[in-house]
Amino acid sequence: MAVNLKAPVAEDILPVSGVVLGTAEAGIKKVGRKDLMLMELAPGSKVAGVFTKNRFAAAPVQICREHLLETNDIRAIVVNTGCANAGTGLTGLHDAEETCQAVADIFNTLPIKVLPFSTGVIMEPLPMTKLLTGIPKAAQNMGRNNWIDAARAIMTTDTVPKAASKRVELDGVEITVTGISKGSGMIEPNMATMLGFIATDIGMSAELVQDTVRAVADASFNRITVDGDTSTNDSFILIATGRADCPPIESDEDPRYNDLLDSLIEVAQKLSQSMIRDGEGATKFITITVDGAKNEAEALKVAYAIAHSPLVKTAFFASDPNLGRILAAVGNSRIDDLDANKISLWLDDVLVAKNGGRYASYREEDGQAVMNKPEIFVTVNLGRGEASETVWTTDLSHDYVSINADYRS
């Protein structure tokens, strides 16, 4: 059950000029559910993406990388669920290319201007007959206000569709940012078993879109983890349609850029944190902040050592204030010159450990009260610098094992 997460309200999810979406029930894995999404982009839209670092990258990821290297004039996006088209060799590449051709034929464009995405079971071939039949069905109901339907169509083990929007005024012109994502397991930095798409109606240069998508990912989708597994299909796409009534932003020196970047990050963080709240079997939403590090990389290393520890995660599931597990995880972060005697630990605002040992005034009942909550803040100070980083994670429950054990059944 999702942790303090509700389905988005249709009125809160704003259309983006230059983007229309359609969905269909293609029956790729299960009948009676939407499992195919099309997105058509206005001419002149600038698109950039970041993808999984898994060396077994799925066929659609490989095709997306090739297409984005060849052109920035992307006109359409297609997403299927139910089958990842990963571990499918040359056949998978051919199927992804055939999918692009089918979409290109509908929108009267070139296949190189189409980006394909798949998510679902690995090492199974795409059911191309169903997929190619579903594409024209999705094209028949394209609309500006179909964002929530699109979010639902790209779900796999998600229990709640994930969508977010924001309006921001830039130099007197109102700009819209809207995004959707999916993912609830195999969630790990360097992308996760996730797909994310964020669009804005302001124009941006091709170079700036590419720089921005990396910055946004690093502040959001690359700061979440459920289980430490990086999937084969992870992708995050940023779209700037240029349909807003204002000049495009050409570089990060434009005085409007920082406000735009903040808005993009805000939407991306809502989406990425929704993925953690909806993590497979999650009962706790945990924010881990590491302060006092020498640099950001070191802070992240410690934060992920805590977030990935099965002992820490199961303690959170049990609401057991066995908080020495957190200190052990910090010590296991592979920082050779870390001085344990300088480390302090807080659970919410409860000081648990100071100077490397149990704080004299700490009472276990205070820790227990925090551990009983569905949302918990863990703060560690390393006492060796000024850098700070935050990641978001979940506990590890019986249901996580059940969901993944029964995933293909």
C-alpha cells in the first residue's frame, strides 16, 4: 500500500501546449487495462534524455540513444508495458525499430524521429501483432488533457498513477511544467526501473535541454532507491515544446533559467518521491540526509550505504529502534579515513548518537515513537566537511518479497 500517496486529481494536471497524448488497451500482458501510450510533439520541440547505466540496456533504450544522437527533432514517443523488450538480442532491436516505423507512419514523420520505450518482464519478445494493432487505437483518442490516462497506461507494479504539474511566471509569462512517471521496484540511482517524461511549453536550446535533463535527474530520479537494483529500461525524457509566448531560453545565463530549473526539479522530485512512496511493499517513506561530508560524492556514498542495508530496511519495517544498524551501515560505506568518533545520528529531531556513541540522554522509547511513524527522517553528520546530500528510500517488507516472487504469475 502506498505511503501517504493519493492518485493525482485531473484538475491539477495541466496540459502543455505542443503535447498531445493517447492510450489504448493492446493486451500485451493482461486484458482489460491500458498498456500503450502515444505522445505527439509539436514541430520544433527540443528533446533530451538520460538512460540506465545497466550494460544490458534494453532494445528500446539502445534505439532511443541512437535516435537522439542523430536528431533532436523528435516528433513522437511510444510506450508499452507488460514486456521490457530486454535481453531479446537482434530480434528486440528489429521489433523496436518496427514500432518506430508504425508510429512514424501514423504521424507522417520519419522513424528516427520516434522514441520507443518498453517496461515489464525481461527476456521475453514483444508481442508485435498486439502492439502494432494497439498503436492506431491509441492514435484515435489523442488529446491535450490525457496526462493521467497516460500515467496509468505506463504503470507496471505501481498501485497509483504518478503525475505532477506546476505553473511558474518567467519574466511576466506563465509557463507550464507537467510530467508523469512509473516505477515502484528495481529502484536504484543511475535511473531505476522507471520511466519519466516531463514537458514544458517554454523553448530551450538543444544543448541546454541536454544539460538540464542531467541536472534534473541528479536532483530527483538519481536520489531514490528501493532495493539497489538498476533495471535495463530506465529512461527520463525532458521536452521543451517552445509553444509559450516568449523567447526561448538559450543558455543557463538567461535570468529566467534558474526559476525554470527549480520548477522542473520540483515536478521531478514529486514524481520520484511518489515512486518511493509507492515502492513495492513499502510501509515507510524514509528521508536520509548526510551532512558534514568532505564532498557530495562522499555524502551520497554514506546515504546509500544506509538506504541499501537490508538490516536497516527491515528494522524500519518492524518499527524496531535497533539504530546501531544505521551506525554499522555508515561504517560500512567504504570511506577508509572516516572517524567514527565524530559521527552524530538523529532520528527526526531525536539525537540518538553523538561522537560515535549513544547519546547520554537518548531514550529508546523516543526512538520507538519515531520508528512507529510512516514517514521518518534520518540525519547523519560525519563531522568532516560542509557537503550535504539527501536520498529517499523505503523499508523492506514481506510484501516486497511476495510481489517480486509472483511478478510473472
